[in-house]
Amino acid sequence: MTAAVDPTPTPSQAPAPTPPGRHTTDHPLTVDQRRLWFLQQLDPTDTGYHLYLVRRWRGPLDVPALRGALDALTARHEILRTRFVVVGDGPRQVVDPPTAVPLVRHDVSPAGEDDVDRLLTEAVAPHVNTPFDLAAGPPLRAVLVRAGEDEHALCLVLHHIAGDGWSSGVLWHELLTLYGAALTGSVPQLPALALQYGDHARAEEARLGPDEQERAYAHWRDRLAGAEPLRLPRDRPRPAEPLRPAGFADLALGPELTAAVDQLARQERCTPFMVLLTAYQAVLGRWCGQDDFTVGTPLAGRPDVAHEALIGYFTRTAVIRADLRGDAGRGPDFRTVLRRVRSATMGALAHQDVPLERLAADLGEAPGGLPFRTLFVLQSQHETGGGAAEPELPAGVTLLSLDSGFARAKADLLLDTWRTEAGLTCSFSYDEELFDRSTVETLARRYRTLLTRATADPLLPVHGDWLLDAEERAAVLARGTGPGVDPGRRTVLARFAEQVALRPDAPALALGEGTLSYAELDRRSSLLAARIGPVDGGVAAVRIPPSYALVTALLAVWKAGGGYLPLDEAYPLERLRQLVADGGARLLITAGEGPDLGIPSLAVPTEWPDGATVPSGASQAGPESGPAYVLFTSGSTGRPKGVVVEQGALADRVAWMTGTAATGTAGAQGYGLRPGDRIVQFASLGFDTHAEEIWPALASGACCVLLPGGSRTLPDVLRSGGGAGVTVLDLPTAYWHELVLMEDEFTWPADLRLVVLGGSAVDGTVLARWHARHGGRIRLVNTYGPTEATVIATSADLTLPSAPPGAVVARPPIGRPLAGVRCYVLDERLGLVPDGTEGELFLGGRGLARGYAGRAGLTAERFLPDPFAADGTRMYRTGDRVRRLPDGELEFLGRTDGQVKLRGYRIEPGEVEHALTAHPAVAHALVAVREGRLLGYVVPAPGATPVVPELLAHLEGLLPAFMVPSGLAVLDRLPLTVNGKPDVSALPLPGPAVAAPAFVPPRTDAEALVAELWEEVLGVERVGARDDFFSLGGDSLRVTRVAARIRSVAGLEISIRDVFDHRVLADLAARVEELLIAEIDALSEGEAAERLSP
């Protein structure tokens, strides 16, 4: 491929004259131009605001005529030969005289017809994706690629600061008109321009005085009060240094659906734009689980007829509030939302002056942000060519669309629509760093589905089941259903008896250096059961520290026909009495003398004579429907809830864990436990994980290694003789995080083959560290499940990394349903949502608990009839937010009640935690609300020392301002509860992180200089070294002025980016000093002396 630039001007059609009396070539920027200019200064490499016209030109092409047409076009429209430069303390647009337009030319040599489009796109793409230097040259470039005698590609790239969608139509129409005239030597049939874009900019400056700006701001502030930012469910976290590569998922609605959209618009006395926007809002609302959010959309912004013939950035970006709220229990129908959109759109048209930056600050977005996170665009110029009829093409010429190769996302998500002869086309543009293509393609399908349903029935509820047709519904239900189970399940007690018969002398329990055989454990538990007597479905409380006696007592209760209620020895007396009363315990079993809990007590013997025989009938095991245990979990009212788990449910879980489910054994189905395994019993007995450690071990012939009481930790035990040969560890995720981070001082057991995690979300950063250290040598299984679903309900195998080396999985999955389990992802109205859509997780099938002891009302509230099952069973409402990934695994997003609302904003602490752990100095993090403040706690990565100001700056680059914690603390490790979960109550209260610090006067000459300039630009009386520019009222315009003033006063080439990034005065002063030192170092001694002289 070769390239050249035509350097010499050619004769061109005479431009239309400048309006009489106009000789000004220097103009202010409009409000919207200033915003784009500021963003370009922050990132000069950004190409996200490029407009482009790329056409494949088939037929003869006269290059001199084309060059002449380009020259005439730029002569006619001053904006096409305008540069944007800093004059004084702000930007101005300066019009250059007419001159020849450089035409970049390439030649490509395709091997055949199939190769032409690809080579043409490859040739134009670098020009589409090359940034403009707006100060050095015009905002337009032209490229011509030749692929044959009558095969070309014509590419025009225009920076958005000089044009908009309407302008693209004007530009293309006039270029073809001028080209046709150049071919024939005729006068182009274009009307003289009454105005230039600079006139519009001056008129806006005169119109938008301070009072008018305040009126516009007040209108939009009131209109958007209480709206929330859209929480797009990203596939990946936003990188610290985003590149924003663009992906596209296109959708053709076709002529029939397009006609239906037009017909509905006529029926409802609105426009197709409003119908399409309504559908977009509804789909987004279902995808994000929100009823009230904002969407940006461009308005033409050309109130004067004279503007219609101009090229320029007239577009005004309106903020349309999506209101999908309805009555309790039901949402609005499509027609109702459409009428809301119509009203909001008409209001936006009447108030087109939108102070985007101030509104973004009100909504809690970071400086430079926007008050919306997605855009909807209807490109009207594709219909009208910018308001004029399409000129006739030269003889033999055919124009075809061609891929531009544009590669920069303009927003996280954008829906661009336009009309063609075949109907409406919808192009979903997205940031590939945040979303998978499959995610956006699914969203596009939902959009088409809703339009199809809503145009046929405008009364369709926007929260209805329209997201899924019958086939998809069946597929979603199938993906949420675990494998089948053996209907002839055996209780854990029956399976333990089998192991006693098979291997009576094998060790069942290990404690310290000693062991207890299966036969002896069976004998002791039977003797104790005889002393307990028949319980007949009742409950016995057990208050015994980790020991042989503890497991003996648990088995004895089962053999007596009852269920056990474990009690922690550390609990205060009143709490113990409350648990015993609420759990309905009839008996207290202890290791010695126990507290008076108002029920009979029985001490487990300390001696077991060898000659003692088991009375006949000592074992009266209860039925599958009988209780296995009662465990208390915390309640939102402060009163704990006693979860009653039945023997049959526990039997199902243990069958899966041991790998004996009918549909599979080791591998994806279960843990594959076997004789010879040594499984550590780590969890407190009050935490249901104990049932995943003790009972699968005893049901599979393995040995359960008990953790002794006292101060000995798990690492202590593993280093001792009692830890020899440990093969399986079942750990709280938070505790596993700690162990991984201390691996330099801790050695995992040599025989370890399986680690099971659960209880909280896996940190992707810690997981990556584990993979880097262990690879796939040790199997790693992540589990999920509330106590109400009998220990666990899903599992994910994390043994092998799913991300490339060095990459971090933002949210490691919680997996797929276990055998016999059904997982439903439902919306707030209990409707099934599609894969990829956020919803609440409901669990059904086998393994659900009976309910809450003595709490019939609460049981009915949380255990609901299963509407998706024909067997009349129940489903449990977990309160956890999840979504199903394309591979069928579930991703945990947080608690439905875990979101907090501070200062009117909803915040998901998990999102802030993910942002913190994205910093290389942070191993893992916890975010919590305490005393009305959002607080963050971080544990350093090995060898790192997190600095709070750096972490805050990191968060400010990733999150809206309202999500940045007001306090940060660096801890050696996070405090954990006895169950291995983070203990929020034990966290210290950090000092203020972003609250206004005590005043510190400027301490250096550089700080004094910056303080003086800030006081001048911000109009404040006193600025200190620790003050924050944006907290004092700074914005993008004032950033520009500060940079200009520093350049003027100090003679330094400081960039707008420098001022924007160094928002604390002392930091900016340090940057000024750094630039000054670098400049002086580059000077000779004489130049330096002159530079430093007064």
C-alpha cells in the first residue's frame, strides 16, 4: 500500500461570499464546544469525538474535481478551516484563510473482489483513529484510497467540535453538489450562507449571561432531583488507564417492524424517536434492575432556519429521565412510559441549554463527567441529508457503505439508530474493556423483542415477561436446574453406619496426636444416645468445645431421633437462653457442668469403659423429614432466626459433596471424598460449614481433623503432627484470603488436594495470586449457599485460571446449581429474567430448610410457593443479587439489602471494594457504612505500602464522587468473626479521608503562587495547601484558566491535564516546581541565570 498527500492547490469553485460587514476571524467557543475542547486537552490521544463519512465509490472519479470540491467546501464553511487555540486565559476559535485541503491518497492492490472492502477499511482506519491537533490545524481531513481504475474509498473525518450529525449530512450533500459542478464547469446550486458558525457562537455568548445560565441550571436541577446514575452491569471492572476500544453490535429492524414503530408513533401523537427511546429505557431498566435513571440524547439545536445550511457543532445534549416506576406490585405499561418520554422530550426541547458539568456534579459524578452513562441517538440526517435532497450522482457512479474501522468508544454504551431503505438500523456501540460482545448482542435482541411486542400491544407491562419467549424461558429454567439425584437417598447416619461396618478400625476423628476409630465413635455415640433417650423429632442443645465428645454428642442426638442445636461457649447467658427457647430445645448436652438454661442437662462422659455394651434399640434414628440441626443466623430485627434443616436435605448435600450423586462423582459433581482423606473441621459449630466438614468425612470413610480450642490457629495445627497428611480444607473465603497473603510465612500441607471456599465473595486479586503460586495443582472450589438451603446450593471450580496471566477476574463466579437444586434469577416482581440480567436469586428444589423455628410468619415471607415447579414445592428468597453468565455460571453482585443510601445516592459497597482492589498496593478491601459514613478498609499487598491520598486519587478516577469513601484505613488484616467472615463491628473508625482538612497556609513560593491564582480564578478569599480545587467550586472552565494563568505568570508549559490531575494545591505546586526544575536543567548556565533573575 502506498500513500501520498496532494500538496498543491487546484482551481476550485468560488466560495460563497462572507456576509456583508463580517470580517471577524476570532470567535468564542460555545458551551458545548468548550466541553469537547477541555476533554481533548485532558487526553490529546482521544478519538472518541470523531465524526466520519466513509463511502466505497464505484465508477469513474475525477481527482482534480474532488480536490476542487473540497477546497470550495472549506472556503464556504469557515468552521472547516478553524483552529482552537488558547488566547489569554481560555480557548478561542480562529478562522484561517481559505487554502487547499490536503487530500491523503493511498493505493491498495486487492487479490479479488472479496478482498476490496477489507483493504479499503484497513487503509482508512488509521486516519479515522488518528487524533486531531486542534490548535495546529483544521478539524477536517480527507482521504482517498484507490483499489482499481473505478474502485475507490472516500473518507472524510471531522472532529465533533466542528460538526454534528446534521452537519455530516450537509457536508456530504454539498461535497457531491460541488463535485458535480466541478465536473461540468457549472455554478454549484448552493444558496449563499447568511451566517457562519462563529456568528452562532457569538450569539450564544450574548444570550447565555449569568442569569440565563442560572435559570437553565435551576430547571434541570429540579427535573433530575433524586435520579440515580445508571448501574450498567459490566462484564469487567473499568481499568485504571482505560483505552476505550469500541465494539459494535448491529441490529436491522426490517420494514415491518419499522412500519409498526411509525404506526405506534402516529397513534400516540409522538415521534418514532420517542418510541425507540422508550424501548431503550425499558430494556436498560430491566437489564440494570432500576426504575429511575438518566439517558443522554442529542437534540439538533438549530432553532434558526439559517442554521440548517451550516456545518458546526449545534447539537445540544439533553438528559432524559427514565421513569419506569409503577404502583406497588406492578409496573407501568409501555404506553404509560411512552407518554412520560414524550413529556420529558418536549420539556428538553423547550430547555435546550443543559449545564452538563454542573448536573453531573449534582449527580455525584467525578469532575469532567456527564449526568448520564449511556446515549440514545436517532440520526435524522440519514433520512434528509441534512435537510436537503440528495444530489444526483455523476453518470456511472454508485456509492456503497463501508466499514470505517473506527475503534474508540464514545460512551460505555450507546445506541445509534438511523433509517435506510430497508427500515431502521440500530447499532449498539460499547466499550470492549467493559462488556463482552455476547452481552451487548443479547441486549440488542431484547430491544427488538420489546419493540415487536410493544408495537403490537402498547399496554404491555414494561416489567412483564416479554424478555423471554417460550423457548428462551425453557432454556433459562434448564440452565438454572441442577442434575438429577438418586430418589433413594440415605441419611448421613445410615451412611456412617455403612462406613463403621466397612472400616471399623479406620480413624474417624483426629485431635492433636490422637485418633478415634469409626467403631469406637459409633459405640460411644450409641451409649450416649441410650442415656439421652428417645427425642422423637425434638431438639437437643449441644454446648461442647471441639473434641471427640462434641461429634459423639451430635451423632447421639441423631440416634435418639432428634436434631441438634449447637451453642457457642462464648455466648453470654441471656443469648444462650434465647436460642434454647426459640429453638425449642428439650435437653442441654455439655462436656461438664453447664449453665442453667432452664432445661435438663446431660454431661458427656469423660471415660468410656471398654466393657460397656450398647443396649438394644439404643439407636432410634428419625425419618428424612425429621430435624438434622437448628442453626441461628442474624436477623434484621435483632432477633436471631433458627433455621431448621431436615435429615433428607442434609442427605442430599452430603451425597453431592462426597461425589455419590447419581449423575456424577468426582470432578464437577462434588468433592470426590474418599477413605484416606483427612478433612480439617475448621468452622465454628454455629456456622453451617461444620456440616460440610464433619458429615461428608464420616459418610465417605475419611478422617475429620478437629481443631483444638485455645489460641492455636489453623497454621499451628497444620504445622503440628495432627496436621500431617491433611488433604482437604474447607475455609471461609475471608480466612483463605489471609492465608494466601501470608504464604511467605505459611506452608500449605504437602498432601493438600482440595480447598473449598464459601461464606463471602472471592477476591479476584487474591485468586490471581493463588493461581500464580499453585497453578492447577490443588483443586479450588468456590461455593455459595445460605443456611436456609442446607450449607451450599451452587459451586464453581476455580482450579484453573479463566483469565490470561497477570489479568484479574473481577468477580469469580459462584457456579452452577448442585444436583437437585433449582436457581432462579428473578426481578422484583418475581418474573424470570434472561441470562446476563441482574436479579435476585431464589433457590428451589431439594435441600431447602423446613423454615424458621417458631416463626411461621417469617417462614412464609422467605419460603414462597415455587411458580416454576409443578410439584407444589417452595423456593427460598436469598436476598442476593446475581446474574447468569454466558457460560451458565452465576455471578454474585451483592445483597439486595446490602446497597446503602447516603446523601440521596444508592451505593453498592462491593463495587467500591472492587475498585480498591484494582490498585496494585491493595490485596483486599472492605467497605462499610458506620455512623452515617462510607468507610473503606484495605489490606496491603505483600511488599506494598498503600498511601491513602493515592488510593483516593485512584478511586476518583474509577468511581463517581459519591462512591468515594469519606475515610480510609490501612490494616494488617481484616478482623474476622468466629465464622471466618469480616467482622464489621470490630473495624476501627478511620479519620476523614476527603473531608475538609484543617487550614494549612501555603508553605513554599510555588504554593503561594498557586494559591494566589486559585483565589483569583475561583473568587475565594483564602486557599490553603491542602485545599481541593473542585471542592472549592472548580470546574473545567476554571481548570483551563488556572493552566493559562500559570503559563502566563510562571512561563511554564503546564498542561490542562496537569491541573486536572493535581487537584490538591500542594500537589499542583509540587508539579509546578517539577516542571520548573526540568526546564532549568535543560538550559545553559547563562540561560538559567537569565530565567531566574528578578
